[in-house]
Amino acid sequence: MISDFVKGKAKFDYPEDIQKGIHLHRLIDTFTDNHPTTAIAKKFFRPRYRLYSGAFTDVVYDHFLARDEKQFEEYGGLKIFSQIVYESLGINFSLYPPH
């Protein structure tokens, strides 16, 4: 969550674990943004969603990930995983950038 709002070297203002998360998030974004399948998906959505075709593609990926029950089995399902994430977000709220 933080990675989308922390630019450049500002990541070094955060604890080491958060820095690792920011780095991982950026690696995943780079991988998906540069993947040939993502380029095809963006091209498919561009006529209807224009500049938002990339964001829309991300939402579509998230949708299919959330629908894959096997991805969240170890947590007891998506609902429990989501509760864990929201709890973690709440605990770390003081670390969020102002915006």
C-alpha cells in the first residue's frame, strides 16, 4: 500500500521491513508492467478506458487473483486474509505518508 505513495529514495525513511515491502512491490509492478500479456491486456482495454487501461488491467488481475481460492487456502480463505491485511494496515497506520 505504501509503495504507491512513496517516491524514489524516500523509501529509506521507513523501517527496514517496510523498505523491503516497498522494494518487492516495485519489483512486482515492474514485472507485470513489462510483461507481454499486460501489454496485450492494456491494448484490449485502451479503446474503452483510454489512460486508465493500465489501472483497469491491474484491477482485472486482482479480481482473478481474488477468485482463485487456492491463493488464500493457508489463511483460511480470502475473507480471513483480508481481515489480517486490514489489521496490519491499522497497526502500521502511523507510518503512512500524509496523502
